[in-house]
Amino acid sequence: MTGGRVLCASLFLPYTVDFQIAKDKKSRYIATTTAPPRNTPPVIGTPSSVAVPEQQPTPKPPVTTTTTATTNTLIDSLAAQKQQQQQQASGTGGANTATAITNNRQVEQQQQQQQQQKETAKNEQEDVFDFRKPEQLVQPKSKAQREEDLKRLPELQVLHQYRHRQNSIDSPSVFDQAPWSVRPCIAGNIGLHNAILSIREKIDKKCMWVGTLGMSTDPLSHQTRGNIRSTMMMEHDSIPVMPSDAEFEGHYNRYCKQVLWPYFHYVVQDDLQNMMYQDDAWDAYVALNQRFADVIVENYQEGDILWVNDYHLMLLPGMLRKKLPNAIIGFFLHIPFPSSELFRCLPTRKQLLQGMLEADLIGFQTYSFARHFLQTCSRILSVDATPSGIQMDTHYVSVGIYPIGIDINALNKKRSAPEVLRSIDMLREKYAGKKLIVARDKLDYIKGVRQKLLAFEQFLVCHPEWRGKVVLIQIALSTAEKNELRAHITDVVSRVNSKFSNISYQPIVFLHQDISFSQYLALLTAADASLITPLRDGMNLTSHEYIVCQENNHGPLILSEFTGTYGSFGACLRVNPWDYRQVGDAIHEALSMGEEEKQGRWKELYKSIVTNSAQNYASSIISELSKIRSDEMHRMSAQIPLLDVDHVMQLFKASKNPLFLFDYGGTLVPHGKDAGANDMDRLTELLTKLTQTSAVYVISGRTQVNIDRDLGSIPNLGLSAENGYHIRPRGENWQLVYQSVDLSWMPAVKQIFQYYTERTPGAHVETKDISIVWHYRSSTVGQDAQFAKWQAGECQNHIADSVNKNFQVHAVTGKTTIEVLPHDINKSAIANRILQDIQPDFVLAIGDDRMDEEMFAFLNKQKIPNVITCTVGSRSTEAKYFVPNVQSVHNTLEAFTTTTTSTV
């Protein structure tokens, strides 16, 4: 597939380090996991369904209804809550009555507790879920992590436990003598790791990872860091980046998670604290990106492909381009890209966009994300954006859509494991006679867990026939994002369970910690439906895994329309997560669906998963980046040579039927200006001499009247006006190239242009026979220049949104113009007609703007002995050569006319 290496940069490596230190110090360095530090699993569930691990007797705290209470089930807390409410309500009814009620409630509570203990003991050997904590790695802790640990400790333990050991907490000696091993890292982009792993044996290149270890590195000595770095590189194909703890804290926990993550998921921040530390957090974001760039540059080898991933490293492509101007750089964003209305709120919007746009290829999960990016670039940076990419001054940026997927074969192997099959049998036995709905989300606001539970409540209210027959198991994973959802979610769970539960049934099982992957697969397999309703999400791979696990059951998938996955899952049940009634009705539809319909929907969903697999995702991106290296695909490079006039003249002299194609404005005369009398006399003289022995055409975007006025008097000169709509062949009269063209789009475009003309000083509209041009060049002076450029970006987006979708037209952005014309009208089409008439063996084409690029690309593909394409000015182009300015074009023409005269 490729040659050389692929350096895949992601914030976290697939690997990290585990230290083996003395037991008396070990507890102080255990890495933080996603599971809450509780002995009792944070579960709200049915006593008959979920058993609690055995614990040492401890004094019972006051009973609450939160998921972190130390009660074994919700029954105790519900009974106590009911008792307290009745005690308060009976306060005015007399002490004797209150005492009697209290005694009765205490007896009832004791009976319930006894019954619960019997059921728990009965099920101790039949746990459905394994709540053993995941393996905890021993690693250094950053200052921020230690401060967080202190906050979680009881106050009496803090001063006593840490004061006498404070001096050794940051000491490298703790880890210098400790043996360590490389372990898989649970942080980071698991989907990306799996995708790369799935194609490693299928590509002819080595894939190297670049990223952090996901742990504090400040306490490590220089020697320890060096040992870790060499081991990672030699044995695990990983190049560690070791930022300071302060950099990582500011970058990840503050800027990424508290600024970028919310905005990219349509959550506008209004926290004043964000404004207070935003500058420091941004500085840390820049610093960590620069640290990545330094490491990559240090390890870069000629021919490497650099693949940068996700919003943590949006500045990295720009930093790499400064040091490695010829490197092939790709960037992929794994999360949604917001609309321009949201993104423009970020104070650092330009820096982020400019950093991304230094990549050769930018990939997104869905078309809508790519469209938002293109519109944002057009609006904020006023660049020339097309559906396939963005034309920059120095290069062309391709924009593609690459939906990530899963490795189906690897997942099938895992779900056929004996422990998965045992868990499936246990689940089906526990929930026999009941429908099982499964969901697994991070406990983050954008995942919509609270909205999902409210919708489930609405389902039970509107469809009472399902009460007692349906169980929702919601797994909630903790995240690094700051949120206050847990208490709100607990309130909903408690309310729903108190409404619809009995001693043997509760509708919601809420697990605020992850379970083993084998049990997760068992849940997906045993489920009758899956409820995935984030408020905003990228490519939700849980839905992919659910479909694969439903190979036999064919359970329906209920999916939010705000996920990236929805675009390719047409056979799912689409819902708006904010419409609780709609979600409730979708649950009813899923549980009531017939077998034939379920099977048909499942087949369509599975087909989509096979098409958009992890292998296809990774191989497509690497293949596209590899093509950029070829002569055909490494297009729009500013690294082109100056036109060698002597060499071109030699080719010209050897030709028998030469052809010259020239643009007019910006090529033969200065752009946006009328040439003076002396300049026009000289140009007329040069063209007259050149037409004596060669075929010469001037292909202009100007009107027929203008071009005929300036150059119509030159004998035997071919002319074309309005980018090929009119043509005057040599020695003939003007002709229309296209006889019937749809111009129904003109009124809509003219209205839009007029709107922006009224609001942009000095702008005006020019109406041609086949196109409409909005000029704003006269306003680009002084303070109005920036405003005019911004208006141009707004106008371009307006055209794209309202006109391009409904008509076969395209907008071409010039230096100070926006021109809208039909798709079929372009310089490549008229150049093709001229080639058929002339049949040349030598072609020299010179132009300066976007319309000329299509002609350059067309000519470069022709099988003509000698084709020379040349642009005016050093810029991103399809041309093979460049000349500095209009004067250089005149000098080139003079050289050819001198040769022609001497030959004659």
C-alpha cells in the first residue's frame, strides 16, 4: 500500500508503564481509573438481578438515594425515604400517632432488609456483573492528581497521613530503583488503535505511534525517561512524548476538556472561570502541540507519512509544516466539527483553523462535519472552499469523509469466548420473561444519559402494558469532563424505580462503573434493543458492536439523529433525544417489532458496518496520503520552478504547429486595472508578431465587448470571452459556444450580491451574459479592507447554502471578486475545443487565477509532445512553472517574437 513509515500522532500511546514499588508506598501511586473509589459498586438495581460483593461490616451512614450510597439496593433507601416523609407529614397529628407509624415502618423496613439479605445470599454465587475493580497501574502522580486525591480523603486523614511523607512524593528515587513493565493503556482513542492494528500486516510499511504515556513524568529521572523511551521505540513501535505535568494539565484537563470539547459538541460555555484561565490553558495547548512537533521532527525520515489525530493536536500540522515543508501530513478529526456559528465563538478560531489547513489531507467522520469545516474556513479565513477541498496560497488541502468502524473479525473472536457465553446464559436466566434494553455511555452531558432516562420514564407512563416486562440496564462511565450530572441522573433513576418497581422488579439498573468487556459483549448479545441517544456525538462505535452481537437476535437499534453513525444507519429507529415522547414510542416500536422486519433492518445495518469497517477506514486514509506523493496527486504545490525561457524556446523552435493560450486580466494586463495606452501598444505589437507564425488565443473572463475593444483589432488572434462562453476563432466572427444554458439561477444570485453590496462600501455587481460577478476591490483600503474580506466570506457561504444546492452552478473566488457561473462553463472546455481545431505539437499556457487552474489540469493530462503550463506569481497551482508578474509575461512574449522575426 505504501512505502516508508506512517507516524501516527495521537495524544495517548496504546501503551503505558506500570511500576513495581514497595507495598508501603504503592497505594500512593496507584493510577486513577474510571471506577469510583468505593468498596460497594455504584449500582441501582434489582436485588434478584444484581448481587453485591461481600464486604467487611462497617457502620452504616445515613441512608440516601444517590448511586454512591453504601446501601446494597435501592429498596432500603426507598423505605427510609418513605418513612421520613410520613414522619414529617404526621407531625401535626400527635406524638402517639407518629410513634406508632414510626414503629410500624421500622418493622416493615426490618422485614424488607431480611428478605433482601436472603435474596442476596441466594444469588452470591450467580453474579451477573463482575464488580472487581479493573487492574490499577502503579504510576507517578501529577500535582493536580494528588490534590484531587486529598479532596477525596476524609479530613481527619489528610493532615496526618500526608504531612510526614510530603518530601518524598516527587522524588525520582522512588521510581529509579523500581522495576517497570509496559502495559496496554486504557486511555486514548481505542477505535483508532484497533483500526491501525487491523491493517498492520496488510501494508508494506511500518506504523509508529507518537503520543504521551498518559501518566505524570515529572517525578521520573532523566535516566528513567530515557530507558522508557528506548524500550517503547525498540519493542513497541512507539515514540513517547513527555510533557511537563503543568503542560498536560493545562492542555488536556483545561483547554481540551473545558473549552474545545464543549464547543465542538454544541455546549456554549458561560463560566466566568473559563475566561480567567483561558490564556494559560491556551499557552499549555500550544506548548504541548509544539512538544509533539519537536519529537516528530527529531524522528522524521524522508518518505514518512505523518498522520495527526483529533482535536488535541489541531495546531500540530502547522508546526510540522514549518520544519518539514515537503512532508506528507494528514489530519483526522474524530469528534464532530461544529457549525460556523459555534466555532466562531472561540477566541483562538483562526489559529486552530490555520494549523489544520497546513495538512495535505483533512478527514472527517461525516459529510455534515466536513461541510461545517469548509463553511467555517470560508467564513472566518475567506479562503476558496470547494466540496472536495480548500485552495490555499501555498498548497491545496483535500477534504475527505472517512467513517471509522470496527474490526468485525476480532470482535467475533472475542464474543465467542467461553466467559461471554456463560454471561449470556446468566443474563437470559436472570431476565427470563422480560425485555432487556442495554445502553453504555460516558457520564457526560453530551451523551444524553439523563434525557434517555426521562424518555424511558415517558415510555412506562405512555405504555403501561410494558410495566414489569422491560428492564433498562444503563452503564455509565466516568469521564474527565467536569459535570454535575450524577446527582441529577440519580434523582431520575430513584423516581422511576420508586414509581414502577416492586420487591422483585425494578425497571432501571444503573451501573456507574464499567464492567468487563466479556460481560459488555454478553449484554449486547442478550439485549432485545439498544438505546443510544447522545445529544451530539461523532461515530458511536457501540452501535456497531451491538449490531455485530445481534447476529442471531436481530434486536432493533434506537439511535439519535445527532450521531455521526446515523448517516450510514438508515435502518435504525431514528429519534430526537430531546423528544421524550418520540423516544418512548421508538422503544415501544422496537419491542413490538416483528421478526421479519427486525431481520430486514439488521441485514441493512450489518451491510453498512461491513462496508465501513476499521480496515477500510485506516487503509483509505493511508492510501489517500500515499497518493499525494505521486506526481498526479501531489497537486497545487508552491514548490515549482521558474519558467526557463531558453529551454521553452528550444522546444518552440523544434515544433511545427505551436499554440499559445493566455489569460488576460492579471496575465497580459495588470489585474483589476485598465492598461495604459503605451502598455496596450506594446502588447498589441507583441501579439501581432506572435500570431504571424503561431496559433494564439486569449481566453478571458471579461465580457465580449471589453475583450473585443482591447484586442479585437489584432489580425489572426483567437479570442474567447466569459471563460469560454463566447469564442472568436482566428479570422472569423464571434460565436456562441453553448446554445442553451439554464440561467434561472441569476435572479437569486443577483439578489444575494445586491444584499452584500448595500452593506459593503465600494462594492458593486457586474452582470455578464453567462455569469454574475461581485466586486469588492475598491473597498479594500484602510479599515474597510478587513470588513470587506469578512463580507466576502459571508457572501460565499450564502451562495453555497442557498444557490449551489438548487442549481448547477459554482462560485469562483478571485483576489477581490466572487463570480457565479454554470458548471459547464470553464476554460478547460474551451481549451479542449481549441486543441481539436489546432492539433498542436507544442502548447504554452499562461494564467493567474482559479479559472486557469482547470485549464492547466486539463492540459497537463494531454498526450501532446510538449505542454508548458505557467502561472503568474508564486502560489499554489496546477501549473508546472511560474513567472513573477505581468512584466515577466511580456518579456517572455518578446523573446518568442524576436525568435519568430529572426526565423522569418
